[in-house]
Amino acid sequence: MIKVALIGNPNCGKTTLFNALTGATAHVGNWPGVTIEKKEGIYKKGKEQVQIVDLPGIYSLSPYTPEEIVSRNFLIDENPDVIINIIDSTNLERNLYLTTQVLEVDKPVVIALNMIDVLEKQGDTIDIKKLEKILNVPIIAISALKGTGLKELIDKVIEINNDKRDGYTVLTESPLYHLYQKALDIVKSETDMVNPIFHAVKLIEMDEVEKSRNPQLIKEIASLEAKEPLDEFEGDFGGKVADARYQYIAKYFSNIITKKNEEHFTKSDKIDKVLTHRIWGIPIFLVIMFLVFHLTFSENLFFIGAFIKEGTFDIPIIGTDAINSPGVMLQSCMELLTTTIGDLLSGWLKNAPTWISSLIVDGVWEGLSSVLSFIPQILCLFFFICILEDSGYMARVAFIMDRAFRRFGLSGKAFMPLLMCFGCAVPGIMATRTLENEKERRLSVMLAPFFSCGAKLPVWGVFAAILFAGRYGDLVVFSMYLLGIVIAIITAIILKFTVLKGEPAPFIMELPAYHLPRAKSVGIHLWEKLKHYIVRAATIITGAIIVIWFLSTFSFKMQMVEDSGDSILGVIAKGITWLFIPLGFGKGSDGWKFVVAAFTGLIAKEMVPATLGTFAGMDEDLVLGGDGETLRNSALAALIGTISVPAAFAFMAFNLLSVPCMAAVAAAKGEIESRKKFWFTIAFWMITAYVVSFIIYWVGTYWWIGIILLGIIVITITILVLVKKHSQTTMKLSE
Ligand code: GDP
Ligand code: MG
């Protein structure tokens, strides 16, 4: 079998080609990092079977991100038989930058000149014969989307499969030639590395991978480079090599493409004039996002409720005196389904021993239902986001946000993962993998829980209905979202100046042409995202809920207890409640109940109101499904009434900022490589939660503490600014 690697820039159509060749349904997307792992498939149509490997898109073979490392390692270490280098023909010159590096590998290469349909539509032509002659490898014009040229491409792959091809580097024609020759001699005489030309060039570039793999060779090359005369690059050989590549491309390829009209404004350009407008870009985006959230979470679709008299109708699923959004309707359906099944289960198990029915109904099924109950809204939110992504809009948003984010040590690319956290921190944290810079990745993971996720909504809902007799419910919920964002900004700035010093990676991204979202690709994308949520959430949350059920149902003597205060969890919580007295909600004889609730919240936030409800002796359905009036007259309201309003806010803040849920912890563990940094992140979440709750409680209780605090903050900032100015002036002086 022939092993073929697909390599090319992001968005040049690799995955589309992969799917077309193998019949697979890998996700095709406009978002960088969609293909973060390699995918393999088989082309079966010809005489010979061909194995195709789709690799993450890259701009260069000197890696910065985990995805780029995947691509380079595959090419260099896994020895494919043939390389297909895909080039977006509408972006020829920029794509050739990667090609100059691919050609350095000693492997048969065929270039697939993709998007030829777009090129033809624009009326432009590329002189393929001439391109073939200069690059000295076969070139096949294809359209991965329309399926043209694919057979020729595979035929060519089979034809050149056994060819011997020596790598070629553009340094041959550059002032660096003599250095390159010496480097090549060293590589060839001192090692038996395959792809000596590739390695020689990477050594000259002082490439990071080469540095760690061949420290001895790097030393020798560095001493050679030290002897070179200084020029405008001042010893930056990576920059010199890059320059040589650009010069080469400019020299040979600037006139290979004939454009019909020198400057054509495409439809996309026209749309971009509006959507990425310097001033209107962000407001437009906010309106679009508001619509998405509105369609997912609102119980008053398009504010129709304002025109309907109270008490007019109350139809399950549709709404009460207003129309529910599609997201809420779907959620109601799911609720109906899970409660029906729950009732059926407890009916069946009526005669079973209590611990069995308790385990199955209150433990396993409760756990599964809480996982299921979020699927409709997550599905809904992702659906809209997938549409925005597939249409090409999200790529623009990252671009619009870049400037604002830079101040907080993030780049525009971090925007998308963080936005996703409003839905659920798990996919948000996993999406940080697309960020180039390790520090930026860690920072984004650390900030992720501060963006109030869907599972926290039930917590806010309960407090909104009960605090202030429900009069300021919307403000209570809004204040939590706002608090999260403000804390994220403050901690990002603090981290940027302390633990995570350094600049975010420069922002380079393809802005793909807008197009109508395709049902198939939205569907595939949606399923991929949902699958992750279901699998992770179902295993981790359900497992955790069973554990909690056990700990809160049994005593240390392994007997079922009536009062959960006597359970294992209750006894432990009572033991540590003093820790939470400074936060207000640990005070009083019922304080431990809030502490237990907060701790169950570390497993999954929807457990918080459920636990409080259980302590108040209420059915969970009433807590999560009851309307405001019922809640206010319930035992739960009485329980929440035992703590002061500032303590209630401190409690909410603690839930907002602490470890979001076990599924998110698992996701964070997956994205943060080092153990130490992972535990640091967990500690960071807990400490932030504690400190902020502490401040909220004390400032809320004694307003003058707020004034003192404000004074301290103003003075600190003034001093910091003065110190910074001073050091800048001294720096200027010393220059
Ligand atoms: P990848 O990042 O290299 O895997 O690129 P994708 O396969 O995800 O494709 C990026 C975008 O280009 C998608 O919207 C594709 O539909 C589109 N695309 C890919 N190949 C072609 C093509 O030959 N013609 C046209 N018009 N669009 C294409
Ligand atoms: Mg792809």
C-alpha cells in the first residue's frame, strides 16, 4: 500500500480532498485547528490501494503549535511514500512558502493546485507548465470541492511512488549557499540522518525541534554562523532563510499568474466592508451573539411577552404568557422525557430494596438526566455557532477581537474558545488547542470557568427567583455574567504581569471567502462537538454523582441515613465549615449545607440547587422546574433566607469562579501538559473564588470596607504607573 501525506496551508482544502478521496466525513471547516490530529483513510477505486493521511494545516515546517508539530513529525519521522502538497491557487505566492520547505524533503512530491474552479470563475490563469518546470515536480490542477482532477492526481501519485527524488532548497540560489553547503557536509559526515538537506536548512534556521534533537550539531552550526558578517538581520538566521524563500518566490513566480482584472472586489470583500468595519464590527458582532443567546436561552422570544397580558396562557413547552426560544422548547421536551422515564423507573422499582431504587433513581438516573438536560441548549448554541463558523464569519470575529485581546495577553484566536465557555467550558477548554503560544493556551484554560456556563444558569435561576422577592431577577443573573467577565479581565492582567509573562503569538489567519453554510458540514461539526460532551459528561458526571449519592446517603457506619447531615459528606462538611465563615455563607447552624452544596458544585454545577433543595426537603423537580412564585414560598427560600444577601452573593460568586465541574477538570488535564501547571490551575480557580467571595461578603456587609479597598486599589495603580514611567525614562537615558 502506498502511504500518502496531504500537506498544505490551513484552509487550502486538504480535508475536502481527503473526504473526496476516501469517502470519509471528516469535518471541513474554516476555523483554524479544525484538523488538530491527523486522519487516515484509504482510496480504494484504483488498482492499487492508497492510504491517505490528512494533516493539520501549517504555514511552515518550523513548528510553533501542537498541530504544526503533528504535521512536521509525520512528514519527517513517519516516512510517507509520496507527499501531496496542496496549494490554494487563488493564494499562490503565499502557499508556495510552505512548498519551498516541503521540497527540501527527499521524497516524491506532487503538487495539487486546488480551487481551480474559483480561479477559472475569476477568469485568472496559471501557467502550469512553467510552474512545473521551475519547481521540478508534477503539478495537477484539481478542485477538491467539485471533484475534478482527482483521478489524475492519484494516477500521478502511483506513477511517482517509486521514484527517487533528492530534496531541493532555494538556499542553493541565495547568499547563504556557502553556509548551507558546510551545514550539509556536517550533517552528512557526522550522522546518517535521512532528509539531510531538510535538516541542514533547519539547523541553519536554528529551528526549535532541531535544537532539542541535535544539540551537538546545533552547536557546530552556531559557531559557523557566528563567523558570518552581520547584516540587516543581525544574526537572525531564521529570518535570513525566510527572506531567501520570499526572494525566490518573488523572482520566479510573480508573473506566473495572469489576472483578468488587476483588482477585483469579490462579494466577500463587499460583505467584509460592513462586517469587519473598524467601528461597527464589534457592535454588529454583539448583536449577532445576542441573537444566538436569545434564540438558545430566552423564555421570551423576541420579547413578544411584553405585548401579552399576564395570565393569558400557560402551555407546556411553548411558554407562559410568551413564546419560548427553540433552545428552551427543546429543553422542556427533554425534561418531559427524563422525568417520565424517572417516574417509570421508580414505579418499577417500588418493591426493590430501598438502596437499589435509591441508587438507580436518585443516583444513576439523576446523573444521566442532568447530563441529558443540557444537551438541547448545547446543541442549539453549537448549531448557531457552527453556522457562523461554516459561513466564514467566525474567522472575521477573531480578527476583530485581536486588538482588544492583546492587552490581556491573548490573541484574537483565544476569543472563540472563551466564547464557547459561555455554553460549556469543556469544548471551550478543548478548543484552546488551536492557540500557538503555550502561555496563551494556559491563560485561556485558566480563564475558562469564569465565563458563566449553561450549567450555572440553574444556580442563578434559583437565587434570582428568591433574592429581593424576585424583583431584580434579571439583574441578579446579569451581575453574575458580568462579574465573571470582570474577574477574567483582572486576573488575565495580573497573570500577564506575573506568572505568564510574554506576548501572545502574532495573529495570522486565513479569511476564507463567505459562503452559505452547507448542511452536511454543519451536521458533521455539530455531531463531533456533541459527541465529546456526551461521552465526557456521561462518564465523568454520572460517576461523580454516584459517588456523591453514596457519600450523602450513607453514614460512616455504612448505614443509610435520613438526615444528610449525618452522612459521610455531611460530617466532613461540618468539619470544614469554619473555613467558609469568612465568606458569610458558612455562618449559622445551616451554614454547612451551603458548604456541601458548593462542594457538590465542583463536580457539576447543576448539583448546587439540587443539593440545597434536598437539604430543604424539596423534590428536585420543584427546585429546577418550579416557577418563581412556588420557589419563593418554598422551604428552599427559607433555607436561603438564613444567610444574608451579601452572603448569598458570595455563595454565587464562589460557585461561579471555583472549579467548574469534573468534566472541565478532565478537559484541562488534557490540554495542560505539566502536572505542576495543572495543579496550579486548580489552585488558581479555588483561590480566586475564595478571595472574590470574601471581598463581596465584606464589602456587601460593611460598605466602608469598599471605600478603603477602592482607595488601596487607586493608590497601587498610581504607584505602578509611576514606577513604570520611571523605569521607561531610565531605560531611555541608558540608551
Ligand atoms: P483545510 O483546512 O485545508 O482542511 O481546508 P478545508 O478542506 O476545510 O477547506 C476550506 C474551505 O475551502 C471549505 O469551505 C471548502 O469547502 C473550500 N474548498 C476546498 N476545496 C475547494 C475547491 O476546490 N473549490 C472551492 N470553491 N472551494 C473549496
Ligand atoms: Mg482540515
